[in-house]
Amino acid sequence: MKKINYILILLMVFSFTVINCSGSSGKYDDYKKWKHFGIHARSSDDKMFLTLQKEFGIDPPLESFYLEVDLRNPNYEFAKIGMGESSKSILWESLSTEARNFIINWEYYKENLSE
């Protein structure tokens, strides 16, 4: 039942993103500078998404998931996989440098949540 709810949430989020043209509002060129953003990730897009899930302690890995990153407060920067009660958060600094760089530089299916 939880898996069905999770899939429905992902579908709703994906639909919202498509309707809003990925939420970039014409400022997509600055995506590496965003402080609060989301990524609609699929493990098949890049093997790093599998590594990222390992760093979150997610096993077995998800085929697709929503990743939210919030770097607005320097005293509490975090990343979160999932939405609602089933989400899993981790402090930004506890992710490997490779994972943090990958997330910042990833440009596909990325939306600015600060706007």
C-alpha cells in the first residue's frame, strides 16, 4: 500500500512539473546556484543516483524518486528523498563530495523551489 501511495505521489509531482515547464521561469541558466531545488530522479538516468540512494541508506534502491535539496540556511542544509511521511532526510555535509557535486551539477528534471 505504501508503494502505491509513493508511486501516486511521484506521478502527481511529475505531472505538476510538466505542466509548469520544470519551474525554471526563464532562469534555468543559473541552476547551479539554486539554494532550494528538487530533482525528479530515475536510477536509469545515471548510476550516481544508485550511489546516492546507498548514502541515504535506501535498500533496495528505488527505480525513481524525488530528491529535494535545501541549502538556504547555512546552519541546517539538507537533502531529502521522497515526500511526506515516507521521506528520508540527511544533512548535506554528510553526503560525499562526489554526491554533492553530482546533485548541484545535475540539470535534467530539476526545478527551482525558491521561486
